Amino acid sequence: MKTFKTLFIVVLIAITALSTFPAYADRGHGGHWSGGCWGCGALILGAVIATDIAITQAQQPVYVSPSPVYVQPAPQSVYVSAPVQPQIQSWYYCKSVNGYYPYVTICPEGWLAVPMQPPR
């Protein structure tokens, strides 16, 4: 595209330069107007400049900002467990036999749960 623009400008400048020759061709006519174009060069030069401006403005890139993207986050599932209560380990004591399970296997009045204590 740039070579086409350069070639176009060179050709228009050449046409402008050659269009001034009819102004010098009136030597044998007594100095009156001989059908040449007085000022055609300025007209063509103006056309070249206007074309150059139009081409330059048409080639400028257009920047378009991308449209915003909205992403809705997925609902998060929250797992809530029941609070873990520490299990209190118990020993089972029988009063009538005066012993603990598993050393005593039968207790006639029922077992008494006693919180476990570490040995001292």
C-alpha cells in the first residue's frame, strides 16, 4: 500500500509539473490566452495534498476495547461437621465384687462408669 501511495504522489507531481508547459507555449500568439490552464498546477497540487491526507486518515488503525466479561462464581458448598467432642473413656467398676471390667466379667448390681485416669 505504501508503494502505491508513493507512486501515486510521484505521478501527480509529474502531471503538475507538465501542466505548466502550456503557459510557456503562447510565444507565437502575442501573449493572449491560448486555451492553456493557468493555475492548473495549483489545482492538481491541492488535489494531491487532499488525497494524501484522506489516504493517511483512512489507514490509521482503530482500537476497540474488548467488551467486559462477567463471570459469576460458582456457589461454594461449605461442609460443616458436627463438633467433635472428645470421648471420655471410662472404666467400668463393680462395687459388690470390688473390681473392674474385663477382670470381673459379671456384676450383679450393674456396672458403674468411672472416668479413666492414667496410672500414677
